[in-house]
Amino acid sequence: MTPLKLLLNSYHSGANAWFALAEERGYFEAEGLAVEVAVGNGGFRAPILLVEGGHDVTFGDMGSLIRLAAATPGEAPVGIFAVHHRGPSAIAVPEGSPVQTPADLEGRRILGHASDVALRTFPAYAAKAAIDPGKVAVEVSDDTMAQMLVTMLDGGTDGVFGYVSSMRAVLRERDPALARQLRFLTFPDVVDELYGSMIIASRDAIATRPEALRAFLRAITRSLIEAVENPAAAIDAVLKRNTALDRDIEIARWNGTIAEEMSHPEIAGLGFGAIDAGRLAAGALLMAQTVPLPNAPSAQELFDPAFLPALADRKALADACAVDGLV
């Protein structure tokens, strides 16, 4: 068995249910892999912790990887399989908020965690929306996501950065009625150049265990298809690893992830997991111009398609996502 160290983007949840399902059903072992799973600390931190912790693969944010590749050219890890073909970032506002368009954000106060992907990519969103980010009061908070959202609904702030599916889920845990009071300004509606999270591999794993990475992605593709087609089974596997979660809430979170984050028109042609190199390069250039970064990494520096599973399998996954998604 070939060992691989996998760093999740967070704790086991509906948002990454296919990892638990692959482990539960023995798909890694069937591919000759001994996968050691560690929980993570958010999609933005995942590429950084991959390097710092000596992991082989992670599920992390492409925007964060662009930053890392710009800072350490030729040394940063590399994306090998796209999962969030549609960027998941958004700004939540109350249903009755006067904020209806990006322009309405000027003069408003938005909360977010320091490592939140939406907060970190807000300069790119603002540039594409033609708004002045200096006129938006972006404030870092140490409160939980649920606490920030409740503060917003109580009138304590105008908006909250986060992922659509996650923000809905944490408020459903607090009170389902509260989740129905949210409305979202979603980043892909303005800045479609940005991918979300993907499977990212260390340079060491790419150089020394390429066949293991191919086997890992075959197992992931198999698990993703089954998790999309049978969300209940995927969440049952998650609950065995995180018993504190609510089953219905996590099924809703996973279904939201499929519809709002995984589905994108490009997957019908490219097959799930592949990227549009022009789109990725445009996103890297936009990040470089707005963060700003010292350079814009090329699509080839950021993503290596050599490990992708067979196109037929990836198109089967794209077809499964199209049932409830945006394709």
C-alpha cells in the first residue's frame, strides 16, 4: 500500500462528504493507497498547511494557491483536480437589506474571518464590480460564523463574508428560521474568473508518487459520483466521523455544495475536475492586480492535468452534477 497524507479543508462535514464516503467504502484501499486523513483549518489555509505540515494532498482554495505560487515561484504545490468549478464566495446580507447590488456595498460594514476566502478575494470582486474597496469597511472578527450572521441580522453590521452553503448551514443549526432571512451577493455573478477549492498536491508527491496521485483521484471521482447520486449515504459516512452534526442540515449543506459550488457550464465540455486554462490565467492576473501580488502565476504553474481520471468518468460526474446544479 502506498501511503498518502490527506489534509481536509476543515472538519468532516457535508461540504467534503465524498472523502468520508471514499474512506468508508474502501475506495482508497482498492486503489492500493493507505490514506492518513487530518482535519484542516479552512480552505484558504489549506495550501499553506499542506507545505508546513508535510502533507501530500489537500482540498484547498485556488485563490490562496495563487498567492502562494506568486510568493514562492517554482516551490508552491499544484492543483490537480478542480472541485469548486464555481467560486463559492459570497457576501450575506439580511433579506430586507437595502444592499441589492455591489454598488450598494459602498459605505457599508462587512465582517469576516481573517482567513475567509471571500474576504481575501474581495479586492478582485470589487475591481470587477467597479466599486471602491476603500469605501467598504471590511472588519476582521474572531466570532464564529453563526455569531457574525446573528450580529448582522440584529443590525450590528451590514454583511458577512463566507460561503453560501456554509452560512446557510450554520444558521440552520442555530435556528432554521434565521437561515431563511439571508440573501447573498455571490462572487461568481461578478467575477467568474475565480475557481474555488480543488485537490492540491505537494511537489514531492508529484515527483515521487505520480501513480498514487492518479489512483487517489480515481477513488475521489468514484466517491463524488456516488455522493452526488446518494447524498444520504455520503452524510452517513460523515456522521460516523463527526457525531455532533445534524443529518438533515449536512445533507442540505452537501446539496448546496453541488448546486452552488461544483456545478458550472464548463464541466459539460471539459469533464469534471479539469480547468479552463484561460479562465484560470485570467483569475491569477486579476488577483495579481488587485491583492496585489508580485506576479501572476501561469495556469501551468497552478494546475497539472496529468493526474486526471479518464474523461468518461469525469463526464459521468459532470452529468450527475447537472441534475440539480447549474450546468
